[in-house]
Amino acid sequence: MSKPRLVIIGSGWAGFYIADYIDYSKYAVTMISPRRTSAYTPLLASAACGLFNFYLAEENVRAKGRKLRFVKANALDVDFESRNVICAPAFDDDPELEKEHIHIGYDLLVIAPGCMPNTFNTPGVAEHAMFLKNVSDAMAMRKLLFDLLEKASLPGTSEERQRELLHVAIVGGGPTGIELTAELYDLAHEELVDMYPDVARNLHISIYDVAPNILSAYDRNLHEYANHQLLKRDVQVATNTHIESVDAEALHIKEMGRVPYGMLIWATGNKNVPLVEKLKVRTTTKGLKRILTDEHLRVFKSNDSDEIYDNVFGLGDAADMDGLSLPTTAEVAVQKGKYLVGEFNTAGTIDEAKDSKKFEYLQKQLVTYIGNRDGVIAGKEEKEGWTGQSAWLAWRSGSIMWTRSWRNRTMIALTWAVNAIFGKDIARM
């Protein structure tokens, strides 16, 4: 008897977790994704700033013991009647190949394609801003930073021009933007001052956000503490700002006018991938468009019906539970992946997987690093939480657990130890 065909769309937190822990003796697994690696997104800022090697911030989908079929392609649509995923090969250097369509049949389908950055249709952002979604982005960020430092170091470069080149503008005051600010601040003050003694003092960081405060998910006392500490470190925090357009050299901000930059990092907002628009499923009607599921993560057929598709599940950033909206975070995606793979592995048949217990999300403490061995932690109850070095230690120890490989965890810990003794090997790509 042949094994049921389990097809997973997406190699992000949710999809990759299922691929990592599924019982391959029960299912024939196929993963469809345009990327052959899965990035540990909370580690990307640290990798970009030299805390450890880039390869430790991602994992290859193809690995010993992971007996899946991988298809490097973009999922374009799903024919729910014939149970086929329609996809196109994902190779930027071969546009003719990308025009071909592949049909992959399934018995069980997991839809977890993730999201893409939302530029909010701001002119120039797509062309000139950097994003931090994968290791390639982190590598490009490090390369650009050092190129800017070298340009600023050229003989005859004025102080004013140095400050323009070494202005890192970060759009987004959420955890991603703040942690990237923190890692860049540490890099500048712990390493670059010695490597570039003539220009490192002119490297400065600004955070821009349309919201009235940074880290809006935290209690007032915590986000005010983070704001105060960043200002003490000469990080500009510009909230209630509206970016009207971007060109190759400057931001154009409604409240501030033209603001030159050397590096622009866009760390705010998610947008649904094209697949979500194509699917004939129930979706959210406000904000980020997401596939809606029931409490078992089963996908609803439409907004006008409570019917669900048999053996079709939605999770990750691209999906949400109807009536219980959860944030687009790695923690939510992992918990949903853990729930679903548990149900698949314990089910003797496909029908048994339908009668599973409901998914319940366990809220964990929010932790954000704000630089200089300082951090903020939000407690599970309102007005709980703490700040300072203990929060930084909690964040640092927690970050190592994002990678599921004990090999990677060991290598990250060893790299930290080497960095503490000899400094970061930041200049090496």
C-alpha cells in the first residue's frame, strides 16, 4: 500500500518544522519552495553583524534523514478538485524555464508560503531599500556596510559626506528593526572603531516609524525604556514619521524633508504572496490578507460557507485562525507546525487526522535586544517584565535555541567564545 502524499508549500518556519519532524515511514513528503534553504530569521541580524558565520543562520532543506522530495518552484495555484498544486520553476537566471507549469498531486496539503515585505507602494523602496528575510539579504547588508566604510575612508572625503555615507536608516520600530539597530550599534562601538578609526565615529543609526512609539507590542514602561536607552546611545528615534518616497541617496519624509542615507533597511510590514490571492479559500478582509482556518488549522472554502477542504491545512504567516487572530511571528508558526506534525504522526490514517484536538497557542515572553548588553522582556501579564543585562542574557541564550540543529547551536556558542577573546571576524564574507 502506497503512503499518503503530503505536499508542503513553503520552507519557512512552519513548513520546515513539519518536514523536519514528520514520520517519513507514514508519508511520502514533497516540499515546494523557491528557496532551497530555511532561514532562522531571528538570527539574521546577528549573522549580518558578525556574531557567527552566515551558514549558521539557515539550514538546507535537503539533508540526510530528511527523506523528502524537494521542488524548487513557486506555487501558483491549487486545484482543490483534482488535488493538484500548480507551480512554476523558480530560477531567476532562466526566465524561459519559469514559464513552464508543473502539477504536483497531493493527498494532504500544507499551505505555508509565508509573506513578502510590504513597501506600502512607497515610490523607490523596492529599488533602493534592503530587506532582511534570508541569508542572501544579510550577506548583501554586510557587503554594503563595508563598501560604505571604504568609500568614507577615501582621501579627501569631507566630514559631511562621511556622515551621509555612514547613515544607516532603518524603517520599522518593531523587534526586527530594533534588534538590527542593536547589533549594528555593538558592531560599530566594539569593532569598527578599531578597524576604521578615522571614520567609524561618523556611523550613525536612525529609526523611522509611522507609529507613535517603537516596540508597540510592549507595555508603555518597556517601550519608553527602550526609546530612552537608544537616545542615550545617539540613535535617532523618529516616530510619527511618514516616508513619502525614496531615491538612491535620500529618504523624503513628510515631517523632515530630504534625509540623506548610505544604507536603507526596510523592516516594517508584511504583504501576502500572490498565491494567497489566487486560492479559492476564505481570507481575512482587513489588513494583511491571510488564509483563514478553523481551530484544527483546516482551510475554509470561502467567506460565504463554513465548509472546509478535506486534508488541506494553512499555517505560518500566510494563514490565521478565524476568530482568533495571532501575530506573524516565528513562535506562532513553530507552535502551529509542532501541533500539526504531532497530529499527522499520531494518526493511523488520514481520517484520524481530521478528528484531532484543537490547536491552542501558548503565549511566551517577548524579548528584544536593544544594544550594549541591554534588553527588554515583556511578562505574560500586563505590567510584568524587566530590563537590563539580565534581559540581554535571556535574549542571547534564547536566540541560540532557534536553530534546531545541535551542531549549529554548538558552533554558534563556540563562535561567541572566540569573538569574546579575539573579536569578530567581521571583514570576512
